[in-house]
Amino acid sequence: MRLDLVSLFAGVFALLLAASLVGSVLRRRRADGGPSELVDTLNARIKAWWWMTLALAVASALGTAGVIVLFAFVSFLCLREYVSIAYTRRTDHWALALAFFFFLPLQYVLVGWRWFEVYVVLIPVYGFLTLPAFAALSSDTTRYFERAAKVLAALVTCVYCVSYVPALMTLRIAGFEDGGLLLIAWLVLVVQVSELLQHVWSRLFGRHLVAPALSPTRTLEGVIGGVASAGVLGAALSWLTPFAAAQAAGVAVVCAIMGSFGSIAWLAVKRDRGIRDWGTILERHGGMLDRLDSVIFAAPVYFHILYLGWHK
């Protein structure tokens, strides 16, 4: 594993350790009558970050193949969460089987083979053409359009978009060979910190709600503050990328904006289905989609910026 990557993981683990100690102190104070819900939420979030960081560290030690397998499993979990709340019928069995056991593994195999020309169109073109046909073969037309659209949306977001995260490791960038994991770390840190700070700035300075029917706390001031903070963080972490500091700031702003779009869009889906979380895989923090909603929208844009501007 590269020395700079080891240093990055060491820094992240040190921050998590410090956060865990703070959380432990707050939990003891809570036991004496202090606030409970906020402390429990903080400790649950820290615990989730520990597991996610450990999983990525182990996968990183196994190289590109390990990271690809990890995100293929993440895609499987996301796809399962999405399908579990979507309206489907027993006659959709073959279309769903095709999504889970053909398109999902094939997408990641193509990413591992670095076959960009194929994996970039596999799902949005060939999945779009075949999945509705398989669903139609059952001759069950009850809410057919809705069912077909939901399966396609699930496949595009949960598999196609997520696959762009490990695809970052397949880019060939002059002077930045074997730096794919650093690119992934930069993306996740920038987008996740932006989302966290949007909530912080909204609470501190928020006045104008962005989408009152979806979120009673997300404000325009918070979004602007979080996106601007992402630009500063992106520039500070430009050493993880082939970007100059100013370029890193600009790309970080774009990724943060796309991440905000993703967070709002997924929140609208949950409101439509009447659910609070996508699942229960992460204690008190819902499912995998609850943690990756912003990254899912940002990853393809980030990948294509790098591919068009720096890939050789």
C-alpha cells in the first residue's frame, strides 16, 4: 500500500479514535441526566464510520480487485434496499434476477477489465433495452410502466452510478499512477463533509428552507455554506488528486452540488414511500443508501471530469 495512502488512513483512524473518546465522555454525562438523542446519534454515526473505514482499508490492502468486490457488494445491498420498497409483482422475478445476477456482476467485471467503452453504456443502453422486455414477457400489464421504470432506476443508481467509485482506480493519469484510492478518498471526504456541514450551517445561519415538504432543516444558507466549505476542503486535500489547489476547489464545488442533488432526490423517494430510512444495516443510521445517497450522484460526474481532463 502506498505511503501516502497509509498516512491518510492513519489520519482518519486517529480522528475516529478522538471522536470515539469524545462520544464516550458525552455518553457518561448523558447517564447523569444529560441529553440523550443527540449523543446516541453521534455515537451511532461514529460507529458506522468505523465500520466503513475498516472495510475500505481491508479492501485497499487487497488492491484494485478488493475495492471492486467491496463496491459490488455495496451495490448489491443498495439494490436490495431499493427493490424492497418499490412496487413489484411476482411476474417481475426474471427482470429482477437479470438485474441482480447478470447486469450487476457484469458491470463490475467490465470495470475491472478497464473496458470503459462497454461499462459506460452497459446499463443505460442494454439494460434499458432488455429489462422492460423481460418484464413484458410475463404478459402482466398491471402498473407495467411504473414497475419497469423503478427497476431501471434502481439499476442505474444502485449499480451503474456506484460502480464509478471503484472505476476511479482504473484511470491512467500521468504522474498519478496507482493513485485511485486517493481519488476515492478525496471524493468521499469532500461529499460527506459537505453534507454534514450543510446541516451545521443550516442550524446556525439557516433562514430559507430549500424544500420544506422534504426537509424542515435544510436551508439555502446551509447548502451554500456546505458547498463553499467543500471547496475549501477540496483545495486543502488537493494532494490526494492530480488537481492544482484552484482546480480541486472547483471540482469539489461541483461534486458537493451533485451530492446535494442526490441527497434531496433520495429524500423525495423516501417521502413518497413513507419511510424514514432505507434499511437497518447501519445501527440508527438506516441502510447503505442512507449513507451513499450523495456519493451516488457525485461519483459519475467526478469520474468523467477526471477522464476527460486528466486520463491518458
